Amino acid sequence: MKHEPSIEYFRQHSALADWLKAVRPVERDAILAEDSTRSSRLELLSVSMGLPIVGVTSFSGKEIADHSARLRDFVAKASGRYAVRAFPPTDSGKVLRNRNLPVAQLVEWLERQGIELTGYVVEFSEHLPNQWATIFAVRPVGVIGELVRGSLRQLTQGGPAVAPTVSFTYDFASWSFDDPGPEWRRIAESALGYTIVPDAGVRAMLTERLDCEFTAGGRLCGYFEAIVTPQQDIRFIDYNVTLGNQIGDSYVELTKKNSEPRLVMDQIVGRTASRGTATGPAKVLIFGQAAEIEDGAIIVCVEPTPDMVPLLPRAGGLVADRGGVLSHASIVCRELGIPCVVGTSTATEMIADGALITVDADAATVRLIS
């Protein structure tokens, strides 16, 4: 069976670190420093505020390489399927990820990757099938988020759109959804309910330990990723303060505005992923296509993939048919300071390679000049 190129590409389990390679080291290091310590932060949130998480068992790379007694005991007792994440403590090597295999097979897979494991941290977590997935960022003025009935990877990295992605905002008084279906709101309300920390002492402790902030109503601010199992159990798998701070308060209002039905004559509309405006020639890229671009060109694609990352520092902007405001590609564009509009649905059909276009990301529109 021949797969769509995107399916084959995303089987490589590219990590956020792979997407951030084009970003300036100071910004990249701040994000990755939190990314590498996510399991300890989630454990702190689980213990202090009852956040339901997917438990993680950590090993040093040396324990894996030496087949330590602790690893052998873990392999013997672990039942079912697991996910593995191996990463260097610094931005000095490739992040390795695989899932949906017994622990013993994941260890064998790690050993076949041809890297020096002693310089890595290795984390195993139970592989939980998910029926729903959500990413959201809590800001002092409101919440911006995305939901999908399917894999979290569709929200973070992309891949074939097996189900629609629904964008939502919440200003702590009213909700706004792309799709008015009651299931979407039920999942969003349930996930957001876990961000409330009523105890002032716990809030003070978390503020000191995590350098985080809270809304006036006691909600923990930051970037969250969560899945919902077929049994409707919610499990959080990431919390990141730096990525939450990257979403300016204006994005809440812009996302709400852009999700409302609208007709813009002679323009393509989408969602604001990175603010700003740019005019330049369109460079239309297809999955798996390697290309050079001229400085200031606007990349137009079905969805961004990690192989496009080296092109982004030279690009004037990015326009995508698919993708969300909180995806890895959107994070990269915000760090690079280039305008990005996602979720246009038809940009690659409407824009010819080389056409002169203007991207107004604040208005979430793309206009053909020639």
C-alpha cells in the first residue's frame, strides 16, 4: 500500500526540538529547557493540584546501555504497550521517540539508533489510546485552544486530516467554537476545569517553583497538552510556561474574531498563528519537496513539515491549508517573528508558485496581487 507522503514522514516521530532548529539559541534553549523537564513539572502539578497525568518512569541513558538491574526489573514488570522518549539534557542531539510497543522492544529499538545513549535521559510512559486530543494556552485574559477527535499529533505536527480540528476561545465569561457541537464544549470545559487552583498557598508555591502566573480566577496560566481516552479519562502530557507566555493576550481576541463566519472579497482567510504582514513571491511547497527559496518569499503549503524549517529564516511568511495556532510550526514562526496564517483550506489551490501575495496575519488574510 502506498501512503501519502505526510503519513510516511510523520512516522519518524519528529520532536519539538527538530522544529526549533532554525530558532535563535537563546529562545530555543528556554523552550527546550522546559521541554526536557516536563515529567517533573507534571508530577508536581499532579501532587499539588490533582492534575491527572500519564505517569513516567525515567532512566539515565547509562542504565539503558548497561541493562541495569532497575531496567531489567522494570521490563519484567511492565505489561502492555508503552511510549519512549529519549533526549539529551542540552540541545546537542536528536530527540528519539517511539510508541505502542512493549518496553523490551522499545529498548531494542533505542539500541539500534546508533547513538551514545549514556548522554541521554530516557522516559517510558504507558501508551494510552486517545479518542480526543486538545492543546490550549491559558492567558490572564482568556483561553485559546484546539480540539480534535483523534491523535494529538494532528494538532502538534500535522499529518492527514482524519478529523476536523476545532478552534475555541474562552474569555472566562463566554465560549466561542468553530463547531457548535456540544461534545467539543464538554471536552474543553472538562480539561480546563483542572487548571483551577483554589488554594492560595498552592498557588504561591507553584509561582515560586515554576515561575508561573495565575488568572484573577485562580487558573494556572501556561501551555497544556492533554488526551482523552475512550473511557473519557483526561490525561495531561505537557505543561510549559515559556510556550504559554509566547501566546500574547491579543491572540485570544484574534482567534475569536477569526473563527466567526466572514466573507472577505478577493482574499483567502484563515487563522492568525504569528502576527505581522509581509509581501513577497509565493513558494508553493508539496509534501517531501526539497527546495531553496529566495529571501522574503512566502511559503505556501498544505501543512508545514520539519523539512521546511531550514527555509523559514529566509522566508517572509508562511501560509498553510491546515494546522493550528498552537502547532509546532506556529511556535517556530512566532519565535522567528514572521507572519503566519494557518487553516486556510484552499491556499495551495488558489495561489500559483511565484505569484505575488500579501499576508496580513493580524487580519488572518492572504491577498493575491498578481
